[in-house]
Amino acid sequence: MSINNAYDALQSRKNIGECFREMYGCEDAIEVEGVDENLLIVHDFYPVGWMGVHLIIFSQDDVVSMARLNKSKLSEVVRSIDILSRKIELQYEGEVVIFEHGAGDVDECAVGCGGCHVDHAHFHLLLLPPGITLTDLKTVTTSYLERIKWFSQNSSEENIRNSSKLCEFVGKMPYLLIGRGGNQDMELVVYRQDSLSVELESQLMRKIIATLSGHSENSWWHWRDIVDMNIVPKRASELSGQITQLKCILT
């Protein structure tokens, strides 16, 4: 199947794993020694991380956000993030960060908080370009939220250095999370959504990270609505090599 046919299959809602194989010539799932067996690690279908380094960490528990996990299981997720981050940072220049559009409930209404309507707990883990840090990511994210009047309706951001505090801060509310680190050097910035009056755009963090990387065009980050299909084969070829390299590093 050609690259364009693989994209057509994705548009028709075929299995994303099958489309990933057609696009890049390998499986999307990846097994990493030491990572919690309750987690599923997959390559992002259309990575925005530097050098194609962009993983999705799914919990196999039936919850809509990582904050809904009990403290013990969330601690295991953080430990696994630490393993993945260290492996990546040994081989690449740049800082590894995570983000989550944490789904939740506001006034008994389900809210995705800018996610892609994947109603299951998952973190994105990716590499920022050299010279770009979590501080830069926080600055741009906070600036965006200020522009849409987020803080006039919602709780201000919370800086968290212990994963158990995430559950305490957000409860069952939706939230936007960015951060880095494992159990010893964790740094999370969490923006909780308390009101239905402000809505985040879908794929917000993908857009922000791509823009920080110098690629603000939709075709670089918006995997569900790629504007210029002519760019897909070129990017897919480049990403294929990068994904293969990352798989070798992690396994």
C-alpha cells in the first residue's frame, strides 16, 4: 500500500496500527525493558517531537486521564517515564517533556480539555529541539491561556513535584498538563479547567510544540486534518528512518 493509500485508510477509520505499518514499515507498539507492564508504549502516528521522538504512553486501566489512576499506579507511570526519558536523553541532544490533555467532568459534562477525543488515559512523551526547554513551553502555553481568558474562569496553574499531588489538585476535573522528569526530579505544571465557558482548541499542545520547533503550519502537527497532502510522503520518509532509530535505542 502506498503512503497516500495508508492515509486514506486512516481517514476511513481503519486501525491506526495498520496504517502506521503502511506509513513507516514497522509496528507502532514498542517494548522497553523495565517499563511497567500495565502500560502500552506506542510511537505517535504523526510525531511532532524533535527527530521524530514522540511516544504515547497508555495506561491499560479503564480511566479517562492519568489523574484518575490510584497513587501507586501513577507512581509506576512516572517511574516508566523516567526510564524512557533517560534512554532518550543519553542519545539525543534536547530535553524530554510530557504533556496530557486530561479529560474530566465539569458540571456533569464530559470535557476533553483540548484533546483529540481519545477518551482513555495517555501521556505524550517527546523530545524538544536543542535550546528549547520546559520553561519555554510553559511560557508559551501560559501566554496562550491568558489570551483566551482562561485564568478569569479557571484555577491558576499549579506546580507539582510529586505525582500524588496531581490527583489531589484536579480530582475529576479536566486539565492540561506539561512537565518532565521521574520520581526524583519531577516538575509538572497543571492547568485545571473549572468552567465550561472557556474551551481549548483540539491538539493545542501539538500545535504549540510544533511552533516552538519552527513549524507552525497545520500540515506539520494536525494529524487529523492535514492541509497539504503533498507533504505527507516526504515527511513520512523522513520520519520512517527516525522512528526506526528510536526503536533501536529503546529496545
